[in-house]
Amino acid sequence: NPDISPSGTLAPADPTMFQKRYLKKMRDLGEGHFGKVTLYMYDPSNDGTGELVAVKALKQENSDVPDVWKKEIEILKSLYHSNIVRYKGCCTEPGGLEVQLIMEYLPLGSLREFLPKNKIGVPQCLMFAQQICQGMDYLHSQRYVHRDLAARNVLVENKGLVKIGDFGLTKYIPEGEIYYRVRETGDSPVYWYAIECLKEMKFSFASDVWSFGVTLYEIFTHCDSRQSPPTKFFEMMGLTEGSMTLVKIIELLERNRRLPCPRDCPHEARLLMEQCWNKNAENRPSFRTLVDKFDALRR
Ligand SMILES: C=Cc1cc(F)c(CN2CC[C@](CC#N)(n3cc(C(N)=O)c(NC(=O)OC)n3)[C@H](F)C2)cc1O
């Protein structure tokens, strides 16, 4: 339904502009530090035949950081890859502060929901792993560091296709730079963090590769909560509380302790996992290399 522009000519409606009044809330999909993701039906004809979309909105009190927020919208808008969730548009309230990011909806949810219910075999684990590497290789080629790669942020389109689904902590690494330093830790996903992130809050393409190693571990454990990274790290370090946890994890990693090898994980895949967890960031493979290594494994 093209909008009538002031001059009265028929301006083609911009398909990336969603009007808040036609968004009908269905249910919450997730909660994050700065906001939440909700399932809506976009139903301009108001007859229940609209399309389902996933909408990410900042919590009001955080909406005074529009530049950070707009950054995430700009990032997702600029990414085009079969293994990255599709940007559909954004929704602004007339004169409102809040801007909402509108993405395609993948009803099967993330690997965290999918894997425990669908016992996939080794070939499919390797296929999913390779697709994540393809998406991440593309993200890195655009000079973005994800900083939150984990099974909970990988969406399942169908049994043959997964996509990286959330870019809440993604940062741009300027040409010539290697690291992105952050100040806040917040409720950071420390069990997915490389050792240099824990010690110096230094994030890089290589720290994303470390997080991929943890994601590969999650895939081969079928996201079984009894084997989750937090659970296994707590077992290894014994119960600690508060800031001691960070100190204890660093100690374990310095002593070359790592997550255990999942029962169904083939030896070659375990070797890749361990390469991703190399203490020395320079010695970790790139996602480009990992895509090729998974090709060899899948033969
Ligand atoms: C404001 C910051 C913020 C808020 C958050 F809630 C989260 C956490 N959130 C991320 C998006 C999420 C998981 C992924 N990827 N997801 C997306 C879809 C989709 N596009 O279909 C989907 N589908 C689904 O669950 O279908 C049954 N889940 C899930 F909402 C968790 C992270 C954040 O940075």
C-alpha cells in the first residue's frame, strides 16, 4: 500500500519502514542486558494474515544511548549472508525515542532450544559448525567482532541451515587495529571468553574463534544443560562466588585446563576445538581456515 506523499504522487512504500500501530505482540522471545526481543505479527490489513517478525527493542532507561543502538541496526542492515539473520527494517514511534530493530523470525529458535529436542548426528553437527564459520568469516571480512558467539545466538532455519542471530555486542574494528577494548563487564558470558578477554578485556577476531570453540563444544553436547560451559567450569573450579570466579577461570585456563571432550565428538573435531582455545591468540585458526578444515572433515 504505497503512501500518498505530500505532493499527492504515489510514493512507493518503503518496505523497511514498519508502522508501530500494525505490530501485534505475540510473545517474548528473549531478554538481554539492554532490552528484549519479542515476536510480533505485522498485520496492516488487521485480519491476522500478517507476517511474523522478531523485534528487538531497547529497555526505555537505556534508550538514551541511541548511537550504540543505531550502530547495531546499521551493522545488521549492512550484512548480507545466508548464515546471518536477515534485517527486515526498523520501526520508529512518531517523535518517540524508541527505535526497534525488525528481523526475520526463525520459529525453531536457537541451537539451545533445537539441539536437546533433535538428536542430530555427527555429520549434521559438522555441517552446522561449518555454516557458523562461514557466517563468521563473512562478519570478520566486514571487520566486525561479534563478542557473543554462543549456541544461544545461533538460530535454526531448518535441519540444513543455521544463521547467526544476534549482534548485540558486535563492534567494528578499525583498519590497522587488532583489538577492541571494553570497560564494562556487565553480565558478560565469561565462559565463552578467550583468556585475553578475561585478563585484559581485549576482543579480536581471534577471541571470536575461541568462542566458536565453546560453541562447537555446545553443539557436540547437544546443548545438554548438565554439560553446559558454566556447569563444567563450576565443576572444575569448585564452588566460588563473585569476583573470585573470574580469577579462578583465568587460573584454570592458564594451567591449560579446558572443557572436556564431548562423548560424540570425533577426534579431528576435538583437535579443532583445542586449536580454537590456544592460549596464544595468534596461533588460533581464522574462520576462513576453519571453513576449509570442516570441508575436509565432512568428506
Ligand atoms: C537488547 C539486547 C538483547 C535482547 C535479547 F533478548 C537478546 C537475546 N535474544 C537474542 C535473539 C534470540 C536468539 C538469537 N539469535 N532470537 C532471535 C530470534 C529470531 N530472529 O527469530 C529467535 N527466535 C526464537 O526464539 O524462536 C522461537 N530468538 C532470542 F530472542 C534471544 C540479546 C540481546 O542482545
